[in-house]
Amino acid sequence: MRQNLGVAIDELELLDYKRRVLRIYARVRDAADPADAFAGWVRSRDALFRDHSQSALAPERRPAFAGLTYFPYDPAARVAGEVQPAPRRRYDIPSSDGTTMTFERVGRVGFTLGPERCSLELYWLVGYGGGLFLPFGDATNGAETYGAGRYLLDTVKGADLGETNGRLVLDFNFSYNPSCAYDPRWVCPLAPPGNRLRVPVRAGERI
């Protein structure tokens, strides 16, 4: 790690990356048109992947980077999730490097996606400050989308779509791959078996 007068430069660059992500999601939440918000989110993510020192892409891949791949925006993939009580339970969720990360289930979120009534567990990161985490898998994994599942909410890193009328905004158009999908140097918690949907979710980031 590079050092300058005792300050860890990598951490400062990572902090800058996080600030940028926070601003991106603030614009998403404030946007009047979700489709326009999605287009801006795509452009902003491409810029971070291409230009930022903390890009999930390995440095040698960045010069040839032409943009991430997504399904077309689908208004039907934006739903309101009703948070439901569930017994609190600690999980050691498997990570991409074979270790685990500790989360606590704080509830479930129920929603209707297409013809299906669905439910996913909501997790809270066990650690200073915590943060809501919503990973999921679906029937497209391994063929059209990343095999280990995708993330929808990760408030520790700023991925927060907000609420409407007391319900969580679950817009699957904004689902994205964990960083380990691009480079194994990143360690990411994976979608646990309890958060795998039977339906295909053809919205959000593709392989």
C-alpha cells in the first residue's frame, strides 16, 4: 500500500469512490423518472469502472473497457417491498474467497414480481455502523447473469433506493454484480440459498 506522510492513499481513494457512489444513488432517489435515473446510473457506473483508481476492474482491463452490460429498463421490475417481521438470526454468509461474513437477518421483504409473489431476507451487517444488505439469486444466474447472484441494496456502500409510503423501493433494474465478478482480489459476500428466487429476473446488470 502506498503511503504519504502516514496517510493511507488507497483508503482515501476508496473513500472518494464511496462518496461518488453515494452521490449517484442520491440522484437516483431524487429523480422524477426512474428510467432516466437508470440511464444516469449506467453512465456513472461506466465512468467509475473506466476511470477511477478503485474500479472493480483490474488496471490492465480498463483501457479496453467499453461499458457494462444491462437488460433494457423494465418498468415492471420496479416494485414496492413490504418489510415483514422475522426472527432475528445471525448468519455467517459465504464469501467469494471461501471465508464468511457475519450478518443478522432483521426481517423479510415481500413483493410481487410479474405473476409471482416473492420474499427475500433482509440482512444487517454486524459491525460498526452496520448497513442493510439485500443480495439475491434468480433463475438467470450462470447463463444471463453472474452465477453467484447480484446485489440490490448495500447501504454500507451507498446502494440505497429509498422508500415510498413506508415500503422499500426494490427496482431490480438497479441490481448489479458484486466486485468479485470482475477481479478475484475483491472479497464479496454471496447470495445465500434462502435468497434465491425461482423466477428469472431479466433486469439490471448482465454477465
